Amino acid sequence: MLTKNNPQNMPKTYDAGEMADVYSLAESDMQWMSVAIKDIRKRLKEIKTELGNNNVLGFYDLEHVVDMYQYIADNRLHHYSDETEAYQAEWEKMKGGSHNA
């Protein structure tokens, strides 16, 4: 039974350092995603070259889809990078403030 004083009812709290870690992990994931997309783009280019640069099986359409994924990955990477920096700055400020208290 959940009661008012039960720890399960207590809201979870997170500090800026923990949030910076989370966004840093997401940023790292997006960096890996960008590497994967660049690899796909390189392999498509190699296949197209081997096929004489013909639009066989809709490679140009596939390249367009890869470009969309690259845009999304770049956008998310930028967002996560900004959030990581903001939380790291907040965390450093908090740590600095606690030492001066």
C-alpha cells in the first residue's frame, strides 16, 4: 500500500551533474549515429561507382533518405551538445558555490 510517507511516492530529484551525464551519453550516441550514416553514404557512393553511376534501384532516393537521417542526427547532436554544456556549467557553478559556503 502506498502512503504519503512511502519512499515510492517521493518525487525523484536529479542534480545538474546527473543531467549532464545523461545528455553527454545522448550526445555520444548521436556521434556514433553520424559515423554510421557517413559509412552508409560512403558505401552507397562506392556501389554507385561500381554500377557506372546509374540510378539503379533508386539509389538517389535512398541517398535522399540518408540525407534526412543525417540532418536529424546532426540536429539532435547539436541539441544534446548544447544541453550537456549547459548542465555542466550549472554543475560547475553548483560545486563552486558549495565550496564557498
